[in-house]
Amino acid sequence: MNRVCILAVCIGFLMLLQVSTIEASCYFSQQFQGEYMMQNSANAGGGIQYSTLTITPNSISLWGNCQKRINNNVILMFNYGNTSCYTCLHLKLRSTNVLQVFASSQEIISKCFTNEGSAEANCPSQESLQTRGETAEILLFKTRDDQGVFTQKQYCPIDGKYYTSYKGKNPLRSQECVGYNSTVDSCPSGSTLNFRLRSCTFDSYDLRFECLGHWKGPRDETFLVFTDSRHLEGQKPKFRCALYKQDRESGKIDMAVSRDSTCTSDLYNATNGFETFVLAPKTENRWPPEVSIGICSFPKWMVGTWEYVRVEGDTMVYKDHTSFKTYTIKCVGVQEGGEKYLIFSRTQCDEEVFNCMRIASRSRNILEFQLGTNSSNNKDVYTLCSDENFDDNSWVTQGKLDISSTKQTGLCPITGEYTGHIPDAPELCAKLWSDCRAPDLMYYQVSDCSGEIYEEREYQCLGHWQESNLLYTYTERRDVADGTYECFVGSILTDKEINIKEAGEHCQRNIDPLKYGMKLTKTKSIYSCVDRTTTNMPQFGPPIPTRFSTNSPRRTTSKSIDSNEIPELPKKNSSAIQTLSVPVLCGMLLILVNQI
């Protein structure tokens, strides 16, 4: 009886020890959360079956709970009765609507490991992710966000009007469209590519590709994911993946489409796929004489590629992500002072008007502009460029994409480490800090104030400026999909206290960070470059801005330096002596009982 009691005590201690050494749960960012569809199976006839998958703050419905994160690799655990099952996957958010999942092999997706260590040893390596085909890939297509709201459409990366030819793989009969009778355009919405196939070996056909996202592929090619309107008639899968490449000189586009809802089935490159298209640019309509004489051009500092804008000489192409209209804008005249420009714009649907544009350079990598609230069919410069035609509180903010080594990113406006509480959830703690070895990066963390981390974000600062005694900082998120930008407005109270508030994607004005923002207090003066710990160091006045550049896959600035990684928090693991003391004690007690 005594032996049974002691065994029970020992087992209880061992269970308690096991629970105390389990690591805190890990969490998925809000951008990852929501409801998705995933291809479940495909047959030779083109039929596709999909399954629904849900990502919550700490789980993926088909693969288990989030157990541990290692950069973008995540260890997931599923409990089957008394057995735990572990899987390691790599998650890459390609757009707000597309999540790409990688496993080290196809077998890993359908099986799991009985211990966490084996799963971690089978995580996809960084080297394997660099080569297409080295890992198993799955595409998840978001249908609802974490609030249950249907996802929004996305802008297509292809704009303009084209003639197109078409060729499809069909072993039974030829599928082909030749000549210049088939066309492609994006009218009325920039989120849609409209194909009108004519002069084909089959009946004339219209189809639509509704764009869901795009990202860089191999050999200067681009992946494009969309929904195919032909799925409504049961002819094609609902979700498709394509590779395309555009010739910079001629503008010609080669595009190949996969057979199913993956980026791997019968899709090899931009000219070899299950279906292939060749898009040749159509000649644009002539510009009016008062526009084509070329008496003005946009400032030289604007020339290049921005988020939604391309500028070259007297021409600017702007993709309005609110109306999904693409404007080709010609500079017609410059008002004295160089702040306002009379313009003539044409949409992808050939809607033409005169307007006025106000332009401001906020930093070397940040452009802001406004279009007049009223446009006109007449060249009325005095009315269009009057101050009454502009809303001082409404700007379009743009970050530069093609940053050269001589135009590095801007330094973040903070140094050191700041902490505070979330205004509408005071039980949650926030931490904001920067790294002195990468002053263009800053990190943000939300926890439950006891150490358990709910969310981590990484920002690259593109620049900042002061306006009306407020500090605006424009950033790019680096922990989610490429092209995710956020603006912050702040008020510096003292050299130890700041109030900050998110200001949307376009640096919304009329936001009071003192009233609605989060108060942060400096706890550490500088983030150490020596041992990756936070230490108090003397600081004499504000830091002197210095030029700093790193290399980035998104820009020519980035994250190849060790210090750019978010430092790991110390783990609350028991020491080796504490771990062994309970089993040893149990063994000694059992020996003593046997002797008695």
C-alpha cells in the first residue's frame, strides 16, 4: 500500500514537472487568421474538390495547435487520444487572400511525428525554399477574414489593353486562338482581366480572371493567383495559378496557367503550362494636342516605381486601390512654386478629364499627392488648381520601391526600448524597440504582461516627417505579405515618453495620438549591438542620424544581418538538477520501501 502511495506521489510530481516545462503557446498574426479553401483532390477530367480550413490565433484546423515558431516555420501539434502528433510547416503570406504553405516533402503533409524534435528536424530549410520544386507546396485561398467578413478583391499587376493568342492542352482536339481578334483589358475594374477569345478552334468565348494576389517568381517571372470564371460552368478549377513575364522594351507578356489550383501542376515557366497566352500591347489613342506638346514634366525625384505609381518624364500611371481605376496621367502645366501640377488623365476605360495634382516630397523615399476633388473637361487651370479644390486632410502616401544604394531607407524615429499598455485592452502589454545595427528596422510586440507573446511585428522605416507638431512615420511590414504598408502618427512628450497611433495606409490626418493613442515609456536607452540584450547606456542628446544600408528581397535594403532578427525571450526552463531531482527522489523512496 505504501509503495502504491509513493508511486502515485512520484507520478504526480512528474506530471507537474512536465506541465511546468511546456513552452508558452505561439500565435498567428491577425493577417493570417480567417477561413480558407484548399484543393483536396483533382481528377483527370478537371474536377477539383476543395476542403475548408480555419486559422485561429493559435491553431490551424487540419494540422493542429501552434506549438512553437522558428522564424516562419511553425511546429503544429494534434492530439489523438493519448498520442500527440507533430508537424512542421513553413507559412508564407503572399497577399491578403493567398497563403502559401511549404513542407519538406509531400509525405510530411500527410503524416506526423510522435515528438517535437523529429518534426523540427524535418522543417523546410531556407535553402530548399529558394529552389522551386525542392519542397511540397499548398495554396490556401482566404474566403473570410478573422471577423467573418468576405475578403476584398486585389489589383491585377497587369494593366493596359492587349491583343492575345491562346493555346490549351487538350489531347482530344486542338484548342487555339490566333490572329489579332482576341483581346484583353481590365475595364471596368483593375481587379479583373477580361479575355475575349475570338478566331479560335472552338466557339468564341469570354472569360474573367479575378486577381487574388501576385509575387515574384524565378527568372524575373511573376506568380499570379486568380479565380477563373469558367468554374461556374464546371469547365475549370475555381482557383488558378499562373506565371507571367513582361518584356520591358516591347511590353509583350507571356503567361502560362496551371492545370489545377496549385502552382506546380503542368506549370513550368511563363511560356510552358497547361494553358498559355501571349499578350501584345494595343496602340493607345492619341493624346489631345494641348497634352502631347510636352511642355512640362514631373520632378526628377518622382521618377521611378512606387507602391501604386510609376513615373517617367511627363507620364504617371496611378492604380487607385479604392476605385480600382488605373489612371494614365500627363503633366500639362506647373503652377508657380512647383507644388501643383495641371494634369490630363485617362482611365483604363478611356475616361478623360483635366484635373490638378498637389505633390509633396516627405522624405527621399516617401511621396504624397492629392488629386483635386473636382475635375473638368476644360483646361481651367485657375479653378482646378485653386486651394478650394483640395482637402488638406486627404493625401495618398507612397513608398518608393526601386531604392538605389545612394537612396537608402530612412532611419526609424525611435532609439532604444519603449513599453506601455494597449489603450482598449489594458491587460495587454506592448513593447516597441529598435536595433542599433539596423536603424531602419523596428519591432513591435504584444503580450499578456506576464511574458506570453501574442503577436510580433517587424517594420522597415521608409522615412518620417513633422507636420502640425506631430511626427508621421511611414513603414513597410516585413512579417506579412510583401507590399503591406502602415503609417503611424506620434507626439513626443519628453525624451522618455511618446504617444503613437496607427494612421492607416495613407497617413490619415486629424488623428490625435494624445487622446486616442498608446502611451509608451522608454525603459532602455539603446538596444545593445554586443550581446543582443537591452542595457541602459548614457545618451547625450538625440542620436545623430547616420546613413545605413542593408540588402532586402523587397527593396535594396534589408535583413541579412543577424541583429535584424527579433531576439528570443528567455525561456523558463528548469535546470538539469531540478529536472532530475524528482525521478531520483522517487527511485530512492522505492528502494527504501522494498527494504522495509
